[in-house]
Amino acid sequence: MRHFLTFIFLLVSGLLAAREPIVIKLWPNGAPNDNGMREQVEGGALYVAEPTLTVFPAERGNGLAIVACPGGGYWGLAVEHEGTAMADWMNRLGVTYAVLTYRMPNGNNEVPLSDAQQALRIMRQHAAEWNIQKLGIMGSSAGGHLASTAATHFTDAVTRPDFQILFYPVITMDPSFTHMGSHDNLIGKTPDKALEEKYSNEKQVTSETPPAFILHCTDDDVVPVQNAVAYYSALARQGVSASLHIYPTGGHGWGYGDGYIFKRQWTGELEKWLEEIKD
């Protein structure tokens, strides 16, 4: 009986300690730009008409916060395994974690970045409330492109992330090694070369680009591993601290899935890196 009561006490304590996520509309008074989408559709992919930021505040925050941008080729969003599935883990680490459901370009390449930058602004507005001392951005696949765009196209201190975490990211718009689906959905099938250059983020790195943690697989047949290598090389040339982890197998899109054989390795490496960032 005593053991049973102890179990019940721990269970109830855990439930009481859990904090409900906070859902914040990015543009309650209307976005500054438009992509023509008016309908919220959920199914195999999520098409966002009303962008939101779902925040999971850490019970005992360590000063770090992360905005996560799920992937989906700038066509939809893999919100669960590249977004919300990591919330409990991040909270246990003391990280306040937020998942961004951003709008698709749908003909307007400026829309996703404006949503990402607004998410960073909102997080900084709540810095005292959530004990945010350093704010990073994270992204997977096309979400990795968005995260690296935020890290290289910031306009001020508020929209500049303090660090970036990229999972098998699309980095370039160079047709020779980009992910063509992300390329076409973001900037069109026949874009101006200047637009391809603008969103080839390996070409936009400066000494002010924030530190990066990058994950990829050699056998990724969706987003070539050269994306990660090119970005890492550009960061290194500019003297920006960067940690690159390339695993031999795994393909693409594994996110926080338990089926990925190197999950223990990448989660352990990221935990150590976040400790260094915090200090």
C-alpha cells in the first residue's frame, strides 16, 4: 500500500508540475504581407493560414529558449516529429521550447522569414517571464533553411538568434545541390538569379552569424549532405563557431523518432553543445 501511495503521489506531482503549452497568434492584427491562403487545412501536411507560436515554458528554465521550425518543403509542416515531439525533452533540459507553425510562401518568398522573425520578437517580449537569456532557432529540412535564413538575414538585435540548430537542412538554392521542391516552392521554378543568391544561405554568412549545430546523413537522398558541408565551411571561413555531425546512414526526415539508430548519439551531442552555449 505504501508503495502504491508513493506512486500515486509521484504521478499527481508530475501532472501538477506539467505546464500547458501557450498558443500565441503571430499577427493578431494582420500580417504585414500576404500569400493568398485563407483556409487552415490539416491532414497529411499542415497548410497554415493563421501562423502561431506554441510555447512550452520550462518549469525550471536554465536561460535558454528555442524556436523550432518544422520542415515540409515549404509546402506543408511536419509539426509533430520535427516540432512538438521534442518539447518534453527540451523542458527536462531546462530549455523553454516553442514550435512555429509558419505560413507557406505560396508565391511570396518573404512570408516564412517574416513569421520566423516575428516569433523571435514575441519570445524576446516574454524574456523576463520565461527566463530567456539566450534565444536560438532550430529547423529541420526546409525548416532548416528557414532557420538558417533567420540566422543570416536578421535586421536587428531582436531578430538575430543567439544560436542555430539545423537538422538535415536545405541551405542553398543553387540548383546543382538544393532540394528542388523547397527551391520551387520558395522562389519559383524560374527565379531571378539574384533571388537564388539571396536565399543560398552559405553565401550570406558573415562574422555576425550566430553559432551553429548541424546534423546530417551521408546517405540523405532528399537533401544532399553538401548543404550542411557548404554551410559549415562558410561558417568556419568567417570564424563562426560551428559543430557539424554527419552520420553514415539514416536518410532524411528522422526528427525525434526512436527508429533512428544514431538518436542516442545526436541527442547526447546536442545536450553537451547546449550546455556550452548556456555557459
